[in-house]
Amino acid sequence: MFRIASIALAAINRAQERIHHSAGRISRAGLDGPRGEGRPGDAPSAGPPQRLPAVDLAREIVDLKIAQAEIKANLKSIQTEDEVTGALLDIKS
């Protein structure tokens, strides 16, 4: 029975990693101009301007929503396993 919980927890961890990476890409989305542009307090750089990769905000939001749904589903699996275990223990006692 506890295998279900460990699988669900591993899936939750993977979804959290995807959320973290997606949030990082979203936070850098407005910084695709020359280095230092758009960030207050940045000193101008001595080198040529560098461009960050383009970020598809719509795709990032969809990925966040998918990860959110995965977390909810896996939490429900853990809850269901807990309820089944409780019911089996009640029957046994």
C-alpha cells in the first residue's frame, strides 16, 4: 500500500521542480533586451548586449496549470490510500 504514496510523492516532487523552472523562465521573460535593461539598479555592462532566450508565456502558464493538476491528483491518491488503510485497520480490529 505504501508504494502508492511513494510513487505519488515522487510525482509531486517532479511537478514542483517543473513549477520552479517555469517560474524562473517567467521571471526572466521581461529581461530579453540588452543585458541590464529592465532591471533597476543594474550597471551598464562593458561587453556587447546579450539576449536571453524568448519565453512563451502562454506555454509556461499551461505548464504551471498542468503541474498544479498533477499535484492535486497525486495528493488525492495519497488521501485515498490513507482512507483505505484506515478502513482495513477498522475491519481488522
